[in-house]
Amino acid sequence: MTEMVISPTLTFTQPFLSAEKQLFTPEAVNFLHTLVVRFAPERDRLLKARQQRQQSYDRGTLPDFDMETISIRESEWQVRSLPQLLCDRRVEITGPPDRKMVINALNASVNVYMADFEDSLAPAWQKLIEGQLVLREAVAGTLRYTSESGKIYQLRSDPALLMCRVRGLHLDEKHVEWRNRAIPGGLFDFALYLFHNLQALQKKGHGPWFYLPKTEHASEVAWWREIFRFSEDHFDLPRGTIKATVLIETLPAVFQMDEILWELRDHVVGLNCGRWDYIFSYIKTLAQHSDRILPDRQQISMDQPFLDACSRLLIKTCHRRGVLAMGGMSALIPAKDEARNAWVREKVQEDKAREAGNGHDGTWVAHPGLADIAMAEFDRQLGKRSNQLHIRRESDSPVTAERLLRPCRGQRTEAGMRANIRVALQYLEAWISGNGCVPIDGLMEDTATAEIARASIWQWIRHKQILSDGQLVTVALFQQFLDQELAALRQRVGETAFQHSRFNEAAQLMTQITTAPELISFLTLPGYRLLP
């Protein structure tokens, strides 16, 4: 018999079956409730401040360095020293906490696996619960998976280090309510992972290590700092036990890097250059600026001035303050075709050589098959060193706001617009079906890349852009291309598969988030309503 839990503290709207009962012990629920009561109200204020800043950008203001915090940027200070285990993170792999994927990721030739409850996970209830149980088994060393053919997967004796990326500030966990409102999704992820794994991690000599996504302002990591401190006191842990890497994947955050490190100085171990979300944030932040419109996504590479400036400033800032500067994700994945695979390997090698040469301390890959290429490039650059903290980039010319905001040149084409529609359509269908990490046309797509696809078209419509062949980008043109791409997809997958899919719902969702009068801040917000 199932049971619905309605406690005097939190209301769970899903039945408690065996898996839920393992996670939601009275002690775990009490810890989660304590965090929600103490920190959820401030989350709401932080989100309101985000909206106010965006309204200012929409009125014509451009992001810039904050003159009120110039003393933090110009004075000499460093964060708390890095734990020895976290000094060498030259290759990291990411992905959702799926049982087989977690085993393969932890067994890959990498230093770190980041279990992702954010961009690569569609947060259906069962996915979240299974993900937490999988990570608990991974920490305990008991994680196993048996395929339908009977093949057994299990962890090697020395798996990669485990980190956990919680959901961003804007995301709710709708299945748990406090005072008739959904609680913050990030608090839900953090509380369960910390509560259930703290002792086992410490026994291994590891610790609770997190990734914090979608940060836009130092005040937001100050919120996490207080959550970390409270949790350390709650479990009688030394200050600084909980560690975090902060993703610099929004345009406002690149102007706040020193301040972010300062606020989180007891806990931060690095910043990560999240290139795909950064491109999306550039479009979103400057959505109303007709002189800041980006070209086809395929033409936006890391050598573009605004992305290169972000990477170099991140390295310089991190190394000055004593933390690691992590590079970005290569979304390419191995191909079965030999010629295509050779091209993939060459592109990944070029990308990782550029990051290592610039001074990054590590990088991300999306597939275990590319880990060795990335590792070879960082091994070549680092030699016997654990990282590149010695590279200060002191001879660089100053990275100005103008350089960080400079739009990149390139064309807007029908082929690029159609590619955006195909990627977003297929990704949205997978996401609302519960799969947040999808290989499409040789790339591992997640929420960030789908966001670029739909936000680009929204901005092209908003500012009446003309494609390279002379077509004016309008709602009608978008709808025409969408209908055609949907029909082509229907023919490709077959009628039976199409009827059992959610492509029609995905097309409706894409229309909503691409043609709305105001740019919807995240596709996951309306998309979440379509998830169980």
C-alpha cells in the first residue's frame, strides 16, 4: 500500500514507495525542512533581484563591473587553500545520474565525474529519486548494473572523484511543498546528497563537493555560503568541509568573478567556463539590444572575441585568487563512421590544446571515448604539475567590458535556423519524455544547447533579421520551417514511432518559447509542467 506524506513541515505530493522510504527518513526530511524554512525566502528575493537587473538590461543598460566592489577586485587576497585531492582535475566528465552512465563515467580515464541534476537531467520525480539512490550506491562502492543481455557493470577499485551539480536558483521541486509553494530544487538536491553521503565520503577521505550552476551575481553564492556554513555546523564539520566549483555560464557573472570568489572564499575550489550556457545568456541578457545579435550557432566558437575574453579573464582571476580555472565542455561525441570520427578527434584535440595553452587547469568531455584525447593535451601542457596555478596571465591587456560584450561576426542562414529548430524539437521531445541528455547529429545536446537554438530564433524574430538568402525572419517563417521539420522528422522515424512520441507537444512548447512577446527566461520552466 502506498502512502502520501503530509507532515506538519513539508508536503510530498508523490506516494512513498520503497525508493522514497529509503531517502526520506524522518531525519532526512527534518534536515531538508530546516534548510527550506531558513533559506527559501531569501531565494525568492534573489530571483526578484535577477528580474530587476534584466529589466535594466532590457531598457538599454549593459552589464559592467560593479564600482561599489572595486576594492574586492583590486586588493590582494586568496581563498582557503585547496584540498590535495582537488588540486588535479585536468579532465572531468559530466552526465545525469543514470545507473549505467554513472558506472561508465566513474570508470572512465578522467579525474572527476560530475553527476548532473541540472542541464542533462529532466527532473521527473522518479529520475530524481533514482539518481540520489544511484549516487548513494556509488559513494558506498556498491553500484552495479546488469544489462538485458546479462552483462554486469560495476565500479573499478579506484573510480574518479565524484561531484554533484544541483539545480539552479530558478528551478523548483514541485513535488515537495512548504506553505503551499514548491521548494527550491537546488536545496532538495543538496540536502539529500549531503545527508545520505557525508559519512561515507569522509570515510574514504573525500568530501561533499558540489557544482553551482547559473549564478548571475555574488549575492547568489553568498546564499549558498550560508547554506554551507549552516550545514557544516549542523553536522559538526570544520569550516570549509563543503566545497564548490561555480560555473561562470551567464553574462552577468563574468563581471562578478572576484566577488563570487570572495563571498565563497572558505568553500570555493574553482570556476568553470560554461561556454554553451554563456552563449545562451549572452542572447538572453542582451535580448533587446539590436546591435548584439549572434549569428548561426555553428559559427560561434571559442576563438570568438567575447568567449575568448571570458576564458582569459576567468583564468587570470582564478589563479590570482588560488583556485582552479576549469575549461568548457566539448559536446562532440565519437562517431561510427571512420572519417567523421577522425574529424571529431581532431576538433576535440584542437579545442583542448587551446584551453590547456591558455592556462586552464582542466576541461570537460561529454563522452568517455574522448577522455584520452583531452587527457593527452593537458598532460602535454602540465607535465608533472597538478595544475597551472602558476600561470597568471599578468602580461595580458586588460579584459574590458567592451571586449566581453563584443558581438561576433557571422551569417544568419536558413540552414542554421532549420538546424536550430531540429535540435530544439528533438531535444524538447526527449526532455518532456524524461531524458535530458541526447545525442543529436553528432553532438551531445543538453538544455544549454537547446536554449541557444530557441533563443537565437526569438531574437532574430524580435529584431527582424534577414537571412543570408534575403528571407525576413518572422513568426510565420519560423512556423513554416517548424511544420516542415516536424513533417520530415515524422517521415524519418516512421508513423508508428511518431504516434508514440511527444513530438507534437514538443512543437507546441517550442512555438511557445520561441514566439512569446517576451523571451521566456528558461525553457525548463514551462517544460517542467509537462513532466510527471
